[in-house]
Amino acid sequence: RVETGPQACGAMRVAPRARVFASLLALLAVAPAFADDCSGHGVYDESGGKCVCDTPTPSPGASGFTGDSCEIQTVGVATPTVSAPARLTGELSGGQWRCYFFPVPLPENGGWRFLSVALQHAEMDAGDPDVHGLFFDPTSRAAYPKTETSAYDFHEVSSASHQVVDVQVARGELGGGEIKNTSSVFICVQAYGAVATEYTLTAAFSTCPSSFANEEDVRNVSNHHAAVKLLECSVTTPADTQPAGRCDAATGTCECAAYDDHTFVPPSDGDGDYANSGMYSSTQLGFGACAARIDFVDLGVGADSQSRGKVFHNQTLSPGRWRFYKFDVDPANDHQVVISMNKEISAGSWEKNYASLYVRHETVPTNHWGHYDLPQDFVTGADASVLVTLTEGDEIYQPGTWYAGVFASGGTDASFTVSFDVFDCPMNCSDRGTCVVAANGTRVCHCDLDRNGNPYLKNDCSEEFSNWLPGGDEDENGAASFRVNGTLASAEYDYFALPVMDLRESKRQIELVLSASFSKENLMYDWEEKPALLLKKGLIGDDNGRNQFPSITDYAFKVTLDEFDVEYKIELCAAQFATGVWNAAVYNPERVEPMRYTVSFRKHGVCPSVNELECSGHGACRANDASDPNFATCDCHAGWTASDCAFPSCPDGSFIKLPPGTDGGDHATCFRGCQGGKRRATGCDEILCVSPARAAEGSGETGEKKCVVDECESDLFHVDQDKDLSCVFRCAADSGDLLSPKRLSETCDPATVRSNANAISGDNDDGGATGWWTLAFVVALLVAVGGGAVAVARGAAGDQSVGDRLARFVTYVRNGFTIDTWDRRNDAYEDVDAFERADFD
């Protein structure tokens, strides 16, 4: 209920206190009732205020109950020994306990010095069984198991991460005689948490330290996993059947067999890790049980570092077992020592072939934090490959004796190979460069170039730039984009060399977008460090700036990738890319689970405009194809110009003058006018011709003008006396090309052909008709002449002069031939010009 107001607030403060007080009273009231019940497995003792449970220390084969409310079942088991160990299986529901009650060996039977306990749970069991031990004696130490774990003498609670865990207890290290001289021990199994579990408990007392190994031929049918075998003074490998040492019953110590012509006395740093105990779990190493051994590594001395080193093939360890390797580091010869462990991991298997590598100076390492120097990162036995380096100049590098240790941290045998190498330069330049040793002893790798012309990266040439792929047709920016799809597993970075911005592009407005996204199988918590996209500018030098790559502590731009499958961007402009080169990286902070990523780099041209439209609305922006020399510029429409296409190409009515001969012909000066902001691309709007050229104009509204030089000035009258013909050769331009010069035709104009003062059409020649007309003409002429002569003669006798009479006669004759029905010339061109008015009579 939600209430408001001052009274409500006061009520909310008082009510919880009242409820808590009432609850406590109720619990106190019913407590005796719970205790009286004792889970049905005991009787409540009111005088002592506790339950007296039924048979809390049962004899072998019997069962009983213990605990504050008798809620823990106890099972009696005969005294286990190395020759007859106890192997007990069971199932527990979440939070349930079960205890096994063991009598310890009596002194008359040899007594005991060590108790070894191993706890297994099924291979794919999701439960978390823990083991706890409590020594008991009915007279001197009547301590019974409880569900409070702090009440126990020993325990092992790491089975959630290991299929097999073990405890070995040395009687001599138990402290006072109260514990040492107890007659029995409770070993209890707890199903920690709310999840049920299956388990197998193996236990035995021994005189000398013992160790466990997988016993593949002994399998428990109910939980389907290999059993463990217990051997006093251990074995050297899981396949061995004979102990690695001999038990001295008088002293309770193992005399370990010598190997490789040497023995080893484990060092001690005062914390009990190297005690003469057989315990090989997370607190002791197993030297006392001959379960651990040390091999000696001779790194050699010589100038050729590639021939120096040693490899240990096919190393095998039982679960929880250690193996160590001793080597010496000499600064005069050992610039870098590299220790690597490689193994195969079976896919889909739980804790198969788990092994971890640790390195420590001057003494053997353990898997306790602070008890190893390397590696400095989180250690997991799941990695297929582990590598640690000791490099001169590093803070961790120290001359003297070093130890490398491999620990089989899983529930199965671990098989691996360990290698030791010495290099003059870091990682021998990863076989991608040349080691250069200066006079002062400085050692530097000169890295080779990759297939793209970029140098390999880092001081050991171990990294390289990832290859860009073209964006492809599916990318909205086409050829202007690049992408990389990759996966980061154990690697911390992937690197990318961004394309160089040339001078032409740097002067234009170009948007540069570097983006990245990532995904994983499992979600990330808010408190976990997130991946990042990094960008750094490299100054151009001998390495072209490509060796100056970004890191999580050294970058110019950074964007954190907070969410899965979300694109995060770094946006820059061309001016920022104008100098130097730029290198990018994807940072992977959590290298336990593979991280899939996509990185893209895009160039997008931005063209100028005087308004919100592209290229002022008068052009198209060349925005996508970075290979185009005109990338990021406007392609203006016809009639518009300037970088933003905002200005007409020319003022209307204006003209530009072209150099002589540029257009319009050799004798022309061409002028192009502006109409609608545009000028014609070819031809002339106006033209000025130089003699003897003349101006000619083509047809159409935009007819071209051109200066031409004619080959003739006028038509030519032609007479062919052989054929009794006359005609005109025309001087004219080609009718199909008005810009061509005038030329004389090679044939007569048909309309001008004449023969005998009449037009002749074709080859028609009516000889008879012509003859008759000729005869008639001659007769008429004779009559006229005769008549004229008489008239003149008469005139002479009269008042008129002979000349007057002759003129009148001629006029009369002429008038006689000019009647309307006869065209005396038949000339269709009489009204043209003086030349064409020629009289063809």
C-alpha cells in the first residue's frame, strides 16, 4: 500500500518495527516446538537445551543422525587404508548434508600419519559438493558435525570449478594432542546451494604421503565418471602402476626415486606450500608424496639464439598434479626467454585437458595469488596455448634461477607440450623482421612490410593491419566505403590502417566516418569493461606513420561500444585527415569469450550549396565514388556554374569573341551569344568575315554562321556551236548545305537550254517542221524587203526622205512580229539582272 502525507510517513516508520518485534516473539514462542521435534531423529533434552540425536556415531554398516536438529545423516564406515580405500557414492538435494564416520587406525595396527580424501562429482553435474572433516573422540573431543562450516578441522570447497578436489591431512600438523589422539573422524559432504548433486567420496589412512590419479578402468555406474586410485608415494605419470618412491615406515616419509641423474630438495618460503606432505591441491604441491618432480632446462649459450632452447613433448599429469622446470637466466646471453605451453582442448567437454602455467623467480610457484610472478593476467586452464616472456628491460626480468610449473587443474588427465626459447630480439621478430643489435646492446626489430605495403606492428612484429574489403554494391556509399568483419578471441586488439587522404581530397568538404559494432554469445554486465573503437594519428616518418597505432591508454579519439549490434561512430572532416596517416583499433578487454565485430570506414562527399538543396538545386553532388577525380564536387546542370552551381553560366545578351579560326572557318572571327544563361558549345551566333570570304548562315532557328570563300562570282553563259545550243552554268552553293561555298555547276541549267531561238527539250528534233517554218520566214522576209523597197522608192519621190521611210519600214516589220500571241524571246529570266536579260532571239 502506498500512502501520502505526514501521517502516512509516520505510519510507515512505525509499522515495520512493530512487525519485526512481533515476528521475533513468534519465533521465540515456537522455537521449543522445533527443538522438541529434532527432525524426528532424536529427543530434545530440556535440561541441556539441545537435541540428543539417534546414533550420531554409527558402527560400520549402520546409520544415524547428528546436527543441532538431528538433520544430518551419519553413515558408519570401516577404517579405510591404502590397500582398501573407502569409495562412497551418493546423491544430495540442494542444501542437504551427509556425514561418514570413520574409526582411525589403532596404534597397535600401525596407527596413521596421513589421511587422504578425494571428492568427485559427475562430469556434467551442475551441483557444487563440498567436503568437510571433523576429528572426534567420545571422551576428549566430543565434537559433532553441524551445518556451520567454520566448526570443521579441514575442508575443500572448490568443486564448483573442478570435477575432482582432494584434501590430504598430515597428523603431525594438526596441533595439540587433543586432535592428534582422537579415535574417529567425520567426513561430511554438503550440497552447497539449492542445486542437487551426485558425488563419489574416496578416503584412506596411510603411513606415508599418498596421491590420487584417475583410474579409467574403474567406473561408477551411477554417475558415469572415472574413479580415482590412491597410491602411497605416488606414481610419476597416470600410466604408471609402480610408486615413484619408497615409504619409510619408521619416519613416515617417501624416499623419491632419482631421475635424470639428479634429485631435488623442495625449497621452503615459510608458508607451508612445500612441506613434506603429499597434498597436491591448492595449498601443497606433492613433493613429499613424490607426486611432483622438477626437470632441468639447459638453455645453452651461443650467438645463434634460434638454436637455443628445449622442448618437453607429451607431458602428462593426473588431476591436481604438478610438474616443474628449472632454468637459469644470464643477462649476458639471454635477452628474452619465452616459455610456452600448448595443448589440445576437446570441444564440448567439461574440464578436459585443463592445465595452467605459472613461473616464479628463485623457487617453485604455486597457484596461490602472490606465489607466482607470471603470468600477470587471469589464469585459466582452459586456454589451448599459454605464453609468458622474460625480456631484458622489463621490471619482472631478473637474472638467476627461475621455475616454471604446470598444474593439472581439471578433473581429467592433462597432456601438453612445454617449450623454452631464447631470442636476441623480442620473439625473434616473429619471423617477420630483422633483429638489429646496436653497439650499446639495444635490440630492435625492423619489421617487414605486409602485402599491402604496411609494416608489421609492435616491437616483436607480431601484429598486422587487418585487410579492408570494398563496401560493395550493398553498401549505400559504394566504392567509397570499406569494411572488416572479424573475431577477437584471446587477442586484445585488431588494427586497421585507414586510407590516406590525398591533397586533392583534403581541400574539399568530405565527411569521414569510422564505425564499429560487436556481439558475443553471452550478455555483458554493466560493471564489465566494454570494448572500444580507437583512433590515432601517426606522423609520417620512416615508417610512414603506420607503427604509431592506438591503444586503450594512447589514442586521439575513442568511442565505447556499450551495447551489442549497435553501430558506434567516430566522425571527422577532411581537414583533420590532411596531414599524417590515421590508424584505428578495436579493443577487446574481456578475452575469455570470442568477440565478433564489424568495422567500416566511409568517405562521403558534401558539396557546397546556397540553400538546403543539393548543389543549390542546379546540379548533382559526386558524393560516393572516392576514386573519381571530381569526388565531392558539384556536377552542374547546363547553364549553371561555380562550385555550388548557384550562378548562371553567362549574362543574357552578352557575347564572347573567339580567336580567329577557332570556329566559323579560317577567315572568320566568331562570336557566341548568351541565351537563358547558356552559350552554344560549337558554332557562332554572329560572325565577321575577312575578304574574300563571305558570311553564310545555315537553316533553322539556331542556324550556324560561317565564313566561306566562293569558287565563282556569277553564272556562266555557255554556247555550244557544234550542237547549235546555248545554256547557263549556275554559280550557287549546295542546296543541301547552305554553308558550302558557291561553285559552278558541271551541267547546264535545263531551263536555259536554247536551239534556233526556241527552247529545246531533251533530244526532240522535228526537222520537217523547222524546215517549213524557215521557208515561210524567208518568203515573208523577201516580200517585206520588196515592199519596203517600193515604199522607199515612192517616198523618195514624195516629201519624205529615204531614211525616214526606211525607219518606218523597219518599225512596221518589227511590229508585225510583236503580236500578243508570240513571245519573241521566250526568255523566262528577262527580269533578273543585266546578264540574265540576254536576248536569245
